[in-house]
Amino acid sequence: MHVLITGAGGHLGRKLFDVLEGDPDYKVSGIDIRPVDHPDIHIADLSGDPIWIKLLEGVDVIVHLAGDREPAASWSSAIKHNMDATLSLYHHAVAMGVKRVVLASSNWVQGDKRFTADELNSDTPPGPVNAYGMSKLFCERTGAYFAQHHGLSVICLRIGWTQWTHDNKPGPHMAMGRWGQEMWLSDRDFLNGMRAAIDAKDVAFAALNLMSDNPGMRWDIVETKRKIGYDPQDGSPAKMTSAIAMRTSIKRLFSFSIVEFFEKRFPHW
């Protein structure tokens, strides 16, 4: 199976590239916007010169990790590097006979749920709170369109938190308090989830959470296990400190909406 990884020189892309390269069941190639010291990772800007289209020839599955990954991304950057680039990728994937796109979506699609008690699954209405989260939701919805109308299999993985620092070990050092710790994703489970999505059978479209099996988390991964055979090996409960609890309480207070209060309790006010 020929797998092409976009963003193959990035934090997650290179980890996946190296693992698949060592597996005889896969032929792997890559695209990155920056030069990468590997003969099979090609430099290209998905939102620019379409010279990269020829690299899709003979590809079975695209793992789409490229884009602006910053939660603080500007609208202009999110539109260009996430929305426009992904829409172009879907279009040319269909034209070149690619069977599946595995999209790196994000937990930020549910950013408004941080201070709620909602369980988070594929039926939970999305609530992005920034341009980055909105761009990922756009990529999911256009993926659903291409799946329905063009027969392209699209699996969107709402990736949790794989840290650049601390050897990606979970704990109270992680930002965003309990919310941050609950969506921890180990390197091993990231790779397991990606391989499961690449190999999954009979999935036309899915938008699934990809976190480690963290006790007490609100992110539902039962559907991820059922639909693509995800088998997480790691998990860590959130470790709360008094400082984290205080910050969480203060932030929850300031996130309180008077309008939302009245709409929930007096729907016809």
C-alpha cells in the first residue's frame, strides 16, 4: 500500500513516516512545505503551485497532517493553509484515484466544551472557538461531501494532545488544566490510531476522537475502537493540584454567559 503523508517533516508527520518506512507492508512518501533531508519527502506548498499533484500518482491513502497547526492561527493563515489547501487536496485526490484521505482534525473542533460536563462523541454538536478550530471543522465537512458525492473515503481524527516537550509524558505540567490532561495522546497511541485509520475496511466517512485511554476523560473513543479498530495501549488520569483547580474555577467563572443562562432556563424569553 502506498501512503503519502503531507506535513511529513513535522512533529507528528516524521514520526509516522519513519514507522511506516520500516514496515514492508507500506510504501511511504511525503510532502512538506520546508526542505526535509530525505529523498522521498518532497518540498511543496499545497496552497500554492500545483506541481505536487503528480506526487499523488499511484497513492492509495493520503495522511493529511500539513497545515497551520497553531490554535492562535490568524483567519488568513487558517483559510489558506488549512481550508483552501485541504479542499484542493480532496479534489486532486479524487482525480488521481486515491482511495482514502486520513485527515488530522483537532480537539479544537470542540473548544467550547472545555468548561462543560458534556460527553464528546461524533454526535456532539461542534463548537470551535477560534479560526484554527473552525478551519478543521470545515475540512471535516468538506471531507463528508467528497465521501458522499465522489466516493472518497475520508476518516477525520480529532487528535488529542501530543506534546513537543517533557517526552510527551502526561501530568499537571500540561496547559489547560484537566481539559489538557484528559486529551493526552501518547506517541504509541498516535501511531496506532493512524495505522488503524489507514488500514480500516468499509469506512466511507467518520469523524472520530483520537486520545489515549485516559480514565475519567469526556472524549469518547468507543466509536473510534469500533469503526477503525483503534487499540490504545496507554492512558493517564488527570492529576489535579490546588493551583490547577483554582485556575479552572476562575476561568469557568469568566466563561459564564448570561445569555446562555437565560436560553437554557427560559427558552422563550
